[in-house]
Amino acid sequence: MKVLVNAGPWLAVPPRDYGGIENVVATLVPALRSRGVQVVLASVGSSTLEVDELISAYDDEQFTELQKPYNQVMGITHAHLARVVSELRGRDDIDLVHDHVEVVGPATFSAFGGPPVLHTLHWDLHKHPAFYGAFPPSIAVNGVSESQIARAPDALRAASLGAVHLATPLADRDLRRERGEHLMVMGRICGLKGQHVAARICQKLGLPLVLAGPVSGRNTAAELDDVTQNPYHPLHSHPDVRYHLDQVSRYLDGDLVRWVGAVGGDERDELYATARAALFPIQWDEPGGTAVVEAMALGVPPVGLRRGCLPELIDHGRTGFLADTEEELAEWVLRVDELDPEECRQEARRRFSPSVMADQYLELYEKVISGR
């Protein structure tokens, strides 16, 4: 089987630091190739993931362009898709396209009418009601959780082949570190992730907290000051920047509650693996929960609000804790030592390893190719 995996033009695969979809692709592709699948990756030229072929419209990442007005950047995704379609038009050896590009991907492929397509939904499905409400019937989709698909518009649910939970390469590693005292929130700083709730709880309980993630692409206080002190900066009024300033920064004291920006590689794994627990005070119905399965794989118990995909990922009382309110969340935080880190690791190996995800996608590929 030869599959074209369309990762998009925004970040390299794997990404240097933050990058949700690109990390998913970087986790899936090696497991597919180990099963004999040939992979053509459509990404940017700076991607370093080992694949059979790499095609690109851009030499490097286009993520920073997203901060510009829409009429200046609307052509980026289309240029990338035009390159992909041109490639597909010139060859007949691609059995399936596995698309990860929001809206523009399925819109383009449904109009093109080339190889069969499986489109993975990584995001909030309420963002594009007109498009998702009349989703192209020729495109098959899958979600990253059952709760995500359950909330989808009717046309999208009709196109769905089910859900495949996200995986992490950490599930195949045995990275054991002595647990420290700090708690973690891993993810970009934004209102949906609820870092202010975690900071408020930890300050009240006197527990050390580390917030790891970028603020609209900024990773240090100096970088953020360049934005906030210049009223003409294009990011000055960005929602994530305002959220950090208005709701998170008041708790940052450099001691009990710290913000360290985006971390990657070994530094990220060490910081995470030594945490006492990972907090998920999410303020929305999280569709995927990559950070949840990463924490479990490292033996770090997840403690979060009972929303979105979290009840699918966390077995309350065994591999983590789920709460319905902030007050209840604080109570569970004080009981994290009751959870066995080994239970978390075993659950991650059983359910969230790359091999499990690859096998599930291969089943979906066969269904799409056979027309079911």
C-alpha cells in the first residue's frame, strides 16, 4: 500500500517544539512504514521525518504567517494543496490520501476526484458549520475521540468511520524518573486549556506548578514584552496574548507558579516525567488529548475536568482523576499519590502506543479503499 499523508504547510514533521497535528503524523508514519506501507509525505521541505518521498510547496514552515490578516495568507494552504493535487494528477501509484488539513483538504480532494481519501478531524467541529453541515459525501472521515464525533453535525457523522485515539512514542519507552513535587500543564497558553484555573488551585494549595507552552508562538517574557508593549504589533490583541496577560500572569511569581514557554525533546520529557501530576482544567470539549496520553505514558497521573475526550482516556481512580468543578479538581490534586504510576504506563502501552494507532488506521484505510 502506498499512502500520501497530507500534513500541511504550517510546521515541519516532526515539529521542533509545539505542534499537535505534526506530532500525530510523526508518530503514525514510522509505525505504518514498519508494517510495509510506503508513505509519501506532503509537508514543508524542512521536515526531517524518514519517509519514502517528501513533496512540498514551501521550503520551510509557514506557521508565523498565520498572524497576518487573512487576505495576506489565504493562499498558503491552497498553494500547498495545489502542489499535492499536481503530484496526484501525474501518478497512479497512490492508493489512498490520508489528509490532516482543516477544511481546505477535504474541499480540494472532493473537487479533484483522485484517489480515495480519509480525512482525520483534529479540531473543534463547530467552527465551520456551513462546510461541515454539508460535508462532501465522497470523503470519509475519522475522529480522534468518540465524544468528538458524537458532537459533530449530521453530515459529518454520516461520513465518519469512527474514532482513533491519539498515540505517543513515549508509550514504547520506559522513561522512569524520580517524581518531583511540581505539577504540570503542558500545552499552548490559551483560555481553552485553562492554565489560570491550574495556577489558581496551586497557589491556593501552595503546590509548585510549571506551565509549559507558547503564548501565540512566544516562549520568553522578553519575547512577549515585545508584543505587549507595542500597541501596533499584530499580536498585541491576540486572544492568547490577552488571556496570558489578563488571567495567567497575575499568578506567575517565578517560584511557586512558573511559565517556561515551549519545551521540546529531552528537556520536555525530563520536565514531564519528573512531575507529580499533570493537570487538565480544560474549558472546552477537548477532542484529542495528546498531552493526557503522554502524561500516562510517563507514569504521570492526569487530573482533569470531566469534559470532551478525557472520560474516554482516563479511568477515574485507576489511571487518573476526573472532576466536575474546580473545587473538586483541587481535592483530587491532593490525592494524586494514591494513583499508581505503573498503572498509567501499562494503560498507555495497551491503548496509546503508535502500533495500536497504526493498526487501527490500516483497518480504516482498507475500508476506504474498498469503498465501504
